[in-house]
Amino acid sequence: MKQFLSFILLLSLITGYAFAQDDIGSSPSTNQPKQNEKATNIYGDSFYPSNLEAQHKAAVESGNTAEANMLEREINSMIPDANKFNSLQTNPNVEVPTETRSVPPPYNPDWYNSDATVYSGAIKFGDPYFRQIDMKMGEDGNMYIALNRAPVTGTFGRIDVYRSSNGGASWVYTNGLQYAASYIGTVSMLVEVRGTLPDSARVIVYYTVSSTSNNDGAVLAYGSWRRDGSAWYAGNIANPPAGEEYSFASAMSDGYFWTTATYIGVMCTESNNALTTTNNFKYYRSINWGQTWTGVTISSGWNDFYPSAELRPGSPDSVWIAVERRFSATQYDVRVIRTPFIPTASNNTYFITNGGAGVKYEKPALTVKQNSPTDTAIITTTKNGVSYYLPTTNGGGLWNLDYTLGGTANGNNKAFTWCNTSSRGLNSIIATWVSNDGDSINVRRGVINFLGTTLYKRNSNTASTSVSPTCMIYSPNTTTNLSAIAYAGFGPTNIYANQEGLLTGINNNGGEVPETYSLSQNYPNPFNPVTNIKFTIPTSGLVNITLFDIMGREIATIVNQNLTLGSYTADFDASKLSSGVYFYKLTSGSFTDTKKMMLVK
């Protein structure tokens, strides 16, 4: 009997079958190349032994600066000069925007009919450079959105980054960078913690920038600042060969596993200026937060477009790059190129799809769950205009093909998909796609072989058909995962965002300055499903209001942000919760108070 059950289990793994899963349009990938792809895949040694990096990280994490600097010098001495890139000096053509940070109107709640307007204004036209926005869950627990503004007279290129510290209830402008006479192509963002203080979290934006509006000769560059907008710096990383351009920056890091010893990196395409032939990929990584970079050329020998790169933790760590490989004008397939995280030109390939003539898999997006070792990853893509996802549960050895993502129930899908994962809690994989007229942005979140019920039309405004939407999982605590999206409106103009489980907003009630802390009873109480919570704080600082169930388990974060002294009302939407008794606790400074509320549905 055990042997029979073992056989059934093995069969289910081989076929990708599970009792609750998405439809599969074809058999699992054989992970074999096409006949004309057969070539030597080299996965060799790096410039220096990996144990030096382990020692360097240990020294940085322990605060042993002298040891860390010594090891960094030793590592640097082993890297050939041709693979060293410096960006110590701020690019003189880059400027910090002079506008002050502002707070847009509060968010509306929980997939309601009106999205939050994160930014008002024109966005850079996307096609074919469709990655004009990025969205990240920071290690500091905040949500971040980066956007590429459309060129205007006097500022041809500008990237802005907004932050929400309260789960999307409100957004503030953190900082940005701009060029008076250069154009920004695409943008990709990291948010990493570099120390123990809250504002030590750093935003890192990678982008391509050119003196021409069509991206000809674009160089790879980056900018970085603390989340409070301070300690700003930027610089060029590398220039392409003559007649070529860099494009489609895709950022990665190992920051999930380290506090201060985080290594940051970026992958980009090296192509001809017409963006019809890709010669190589360029991979740059920094072990000192962007002061210096090690760069290598990753060559596949094929026309591979739109790299989507992620760290794949393991022994050793590697970088996976999902690409659209073009065999002809009518045949595109998905490949994943694998290269060591320690920069080296060596690489090999996972051969994922084999659609044949007349089949186009386009614009893949990759997410790798950041556990160690990592077994789970998915690629979202469109196949002849319909969205699918391609998962692996054994670290890339086997990929299942054509799991239904959107199907045709809501019309064919535009060739834009996006995906994201969280390494905590349940239902930790999310994907989004947009219908081909921009009318409907759709979201699914679940597990590797069943991404849950499709949530159609999470947007209240018509979406751009030239800029890809983005999504992420917001985790307010260690057990809760929520879906979040950001997208450009039709035009493209404005950036909108929405999320499940949101607050309706936090309002400053004005009036006299309070002399004491206070937490009022929620009103109405009992309630269904929205209630108001009033509180006062006599001193500016961090305010946290957390919701607990009757067993003392943390259920939701109602408020978690820095507020100036005053009287406030926070609206809380409990439509996702079951009827029952809950407790909400206010913490600010040394003050705490807890009250009971009752939800009756």
C-alpha cells in the first residue's frame, strides 16, 4: 500500500497534478534545448573563492570595519581591472529635485471603487520600454513605488519614489533624481536596510539614461538615498560599446538574509540601438552599497530580450534571469539563464517552453521565493496574448508549463504580467495581468500550483496599454499576506495604487494641541464593517495601533507611522474579518492603551 501511495505521489510530482490547482495547457518542460540551441553550457569558477565573501559578510555584520575593509581589498585585488567599475562621484548631470515631500490624499479601502492617486502627471511612454514603474515591500515594513516621469522642458528625465508607512493609507514623496537634458529609459528598485535605525533603510534605483529620447547609447546608472530623503548620491555604473545601448535594468540583492552585509546587483540588456538584436547581458554587483562594482558579460548566443532577474539562494547563491528568446519573427520562447551570484561570465540555461512556429511567449516576469535553499519560483508570461504562469518546486530542475493565469474569461490579456513572492505566511505568491484594452487589471494570490480566485478589475481607472502594472505582497506582520498593485493610468498618466485590507484613511482633526495621550472607544461599536478610532498624541513620533483577536494573536496593523502631535481619527475596514470580539492597542512613546471592539456581520 505504501509503495502504491508513493507511486501516486511521484506521478503527481512528475505531471504537476494536485487536487486543487490551475489547468495545465501542456506537459511539464523536459528542460531540453532545441536542436539548434545545443551548445556548451559553462558554469565555472569566479574571480575569487566564495569563502572570502562569507568572511566579509561576517565582518560587516559584526561591525568589524577594519576586517571588512581588509577583506574587501583582498577581493578587489583578485578582480581583473577590466571588470572593475567605480561610481564614487555624484554624476554632475544628476540633480536632486527641489520640491518638498508631500502627502497625497488618503487611500480608499480594500479594493473599493476608487484607487489612491500616488502621483498626478504624465508618465514616460512605455512601448517598447514598458517597465516605467516598480513596487517593493521594504525590509523596514514600508511600501515603496518608483516611477519614471514623462520628459518636460527643462527636465527630460526624472525618477520619483513614494513611500507608505501605514499599509497604503497614505503616501509621501521620499526623494528622486532628475536630468535637465537626458532621458531615462527603464527603472528598477531595491529597498534595503543598512543599519539598526528606522531611517537607515535605503532606496536604490537602477535606470538607463541617454542623451536621446529613443535610448540610443543609454548608459546604466543608479541613485540611492535613505528613506527620509537624506544621504543622497548617484552615479553611472558603465557605458555600452559604441553603437549600442543598455536597457531593461533588473535589480536583485541578498538583503532578505542580511542586515548590513547586503550585496546589491543589477542585470541589463546590451543591444543595438534599434533594440532588434541583443548581444549580451551585463551583470554588475556591489559589495559596498554602490561605491564600486564588479561587472561581467553574460552571453547566451541568442536574441534574448527583457531580462527579469532574481537572486536564487542556495549553495552557492546564483542569479536567475528569465528572458524572451526569439527564434524567428513568429516564435518566441522562455528561457532562464543561471549565473553565479559572485560575478562571473559562466552561465547555463534552463530550457523552459517549446511552443513551435506561430507561438509567442512574451515579456516574462520572474519571482523566486527567498528561502534558503530555494525550491519555489514562478514565471508569468503571455502566450499568444493569453496570460499563463510557469512554476518550479524543485529549484529549476522541472518547470510546469502553461498553468492558467488569466485565461480568456475576461478577454485576451495584454502582453504585460507581473509576479512577486513573500517568504512569510500563507498564500505567498501573487501575480497580476492586464486585459489588452487596459480596462481590467486582475490579481491572483495563492500557492505554487493554485494562485487562488481571480480578482477581476482591481482598478477604478483605465490602465495604460504601454506601461506594465506591478504588484507585491504586503506583510504587515509575520503571518499576514495582502495583495497590492500599482499601475499607470491611460495616457500614460498618473500612478494609482490599491490593496486589500486597507484603511480608509487617517485624518488630523485639528483644534487645540492635546496635553495627554488618549485612545477613545471606536465608533460605531458594534460595527460592520467600518469603524472609526480617535486618539490624541501630545508629542510627535511613531504611532502604532494594532488589532488582536480574542486569543491575543496579531490580526492587522491599523496605524504604523510617524505623526505630528495632534488629534486624529483612523478609519478601519474589517470586511475581511469574521464576526467577533477584537482588541486594538495604541502604542506611542511610553504610552500604551487597549480597548475592545465588536464586529457583527
